[in-house]
Amino acid sequence: MWVPHPNQIVTSRVVGVGDMGDVTDEHSTARFTLNVDRFILARIRARFTGGSGDATLAICLDHRDPSGLFDFTLDTIKEVGADNRANINHRILADELYQWEFRRGDVIVLTWTNPDAGNMQWAVEVGLADASQLQQ
């Protein structure tokens, strides 16, 4: 079983005060991809500060097929925000990495509707890795 070494994980970070990403808006904020043939999602970290309230964070796929037919919600984390889960450390287990494999052109989108957009700030860090060593 292949597990990426920490040095193989590409970390991307974004911050905001409004909503996170939007699967239908390619210019929205919390969108992550690697320009390789195959990549995996290894981790998501997030922090919420200021304001109040919680909302569901969804991990979504904006599939490379432009029809939208293959855009999916892959997982959700409930009650995320300043009131409950102000910090998230969501790690993909080693034996589940193959289920989080994506192809060139796919985009991982984190969607979250800020319940206090004027006051609450969020920061997200996503770790992606080249999956060329992951057996098919």
C-alpha cells in the first residue's frame, strides 16, 4: 500500500470571510487541484474565528466533464464554525487513499456557507499528492 511521504504532499492555503467554494463557479475561493494525471486528497485542515454560528462543510468534486453530471458531494462535516468545530483536521486514512483519487482536470471544492459572513473568518489548508505510485 502506497502512502505519500509528507514531502510529496502539495499544500494549498486560502482564507476568506464570506462563503467558501462553489462547484458551479470556477472563480470561487476554496477550489483545489494538481496538474498531474492522477492525484489524491490526503488532508483538509480548517480554522474558523470571530463571529458566531455553524454550517455544514461539504467536500465536493467539480468533475472535468463540463456537463456537471459527475459533480458530486463526496463527504460532509457537520456543525463547522466558531461555535462548535472551530478547528478541523480531516485526514484520509492510508487504506482509503485509493477512494480519494482524481484525474487531471478534476477540482476538489470545499463548500461552506458562512453563517456570519461579516465577522467570521476562515482559513483552509488542503494537502494533495501525485498518485502515480498508487496502484490501479
